[in-house]
Amino acid sequence: MTIAVTGATGQLGRRIVAQLLERVPASEIVAVVRDEAKAAPLAQQGVQVRVATYTDVPALDAAFAGVDKVVLVSGNEIGQRAVQHGNVIEAAKAAGVGFIAYTSVLHADGSPLLVAPEHVATEALLADSGLSYSLLRNGWYHENYATSIDAARASGAVVTSAGDGKVASASRDDFAAAAAVVVTTENPERVYELSGDVAWSQADLAAAIAQVIGSEVSVLDVDAEKHAEILSGAGLDEGTVQFVVATDGHIAAGHLAATPGTLSTLIGRPTTPLVDTLRTLV
């Protein structure tokens, strides 16, 4: 059994490879990467390293030769991802891959999140592919709040327009462990809705940041217009401002608060507490 992981030196992909190394021999893992030099530590552990980008179809065809299963880690080029993921799926079909696990987003088919449409498009491509597959619908990452630590250091506050909304985030290591479990499971389920065990509020976030930086942090809860004004004044580009404000609106509406317990069940332990991950980021 050979398992390929795309984006294998990225923030999620490298963690998935690390989790797989705890479950299968290194010789059964293929790391598909853009930059071979960055994958040198994996090669030193016995992982097969193959170079292919999501836009290079011939390279993808070669990368999947002899591969039985693929973990398709969603790309980071917003607006290009559906096409790029389609290239991966077609290459996997051509190579005779039997199964794909795809990292989608929580409740993708009904989500208003700005990232959801490309995930929905990719899920449709998988449904039409004829391949066996599982959808790893990941919720928010704890690590998404790294910038909140820096902002709180500077201002003493968490600035938000999320109101009383909550976020059931988990660490990238948690989601990576789930991916490794699913891709090494005999008959995995079709859809996994994955999120943290605890849905936390903005006040909880402020308290966690205060704990790790050792100073008081308050919550500055503003409306969307004021939030955008503050973010723009801090130097963020318009696209990022729109994304952050829209996301806080979706948090306020409860779209990232689900705690079904599926993630902790898969990985066999509670999900990582928010404060523990923030501490590593500091």
C-alpha cells in the first residue's frame, strides 16, 4: 500500500506525513512537493519524494505512478483551486489510484464561508470521478489566530465583529492526525465533519492570549464597518480585510461553532486546547 500526500511540505501536509510515519513504513509514503530541497528531511527518513505542482499535469501523472491512495491537501491559490484540484483528481485516475481523501471545509455544501465554493466544486469533481473518496471537512485552525496574538500585544485587545459567535477550532496536528487515520482505514466514511471539542468565544480567545503573553487582553467588539476601518488602518490589504470581516460575520451566525465530536473520535483523544496551540505560536 502506497500513500501519496500532496503539498507535503506545507503547514498541513507535512503534519499529515509525520502522522503517517507513525502508522506505516516510510517506504510506503510518497511526498508530492513543489520544492525538492524543502523535502530533504523527509527523504532522509525514507519517504519517497516526487516533484509536482497542481498545475503540472505530466508531473502529477508521474508522481502518482504506483500510488494506491492520495491525500489531496487543498491548495492555497484562492480562485485557482478548483482547476488545480481537478488536475490532481484526473492524474490520480490516470495513474490507477484507488482512493482520495480531500481536505475540504466544515459543512461545505451549506457553508457561506468565502472559501467554501472552491471546496464545493472540488467535492463535485470527486463525486463525478468514479474514484472512491472521503471528504475531510475541516473546521477552523487554532493557528489562524497567530496574528491575533501580535495584535493583542500591540493594542491590548482582540478586535472583532463576531459578537457572541463561537469557533470550534482545533490544531493542524489534530486535523493531520485525522487525515492519517482516514487514509489508513479499510472502509472509511464518505464525509467527516471535523472540528474541535470546544466552541470558544472571543472572550475566551482574549483570555487564552492573555495567558500566553502574560498581560491583560480585552475584547473590542465593533460592527463590521468599524472592524473594516480598523483593519485597513492597521495596513491590511482590501482582500484580507473583506475576508476577516466576512468570516467574523459567519462566526456571529454560528457557522463555525459545530462540535459533533467526530474529530476527537477519529484521533482517539480530545482535540488540542486553544491555549496550548497559542502557546506554541508565541
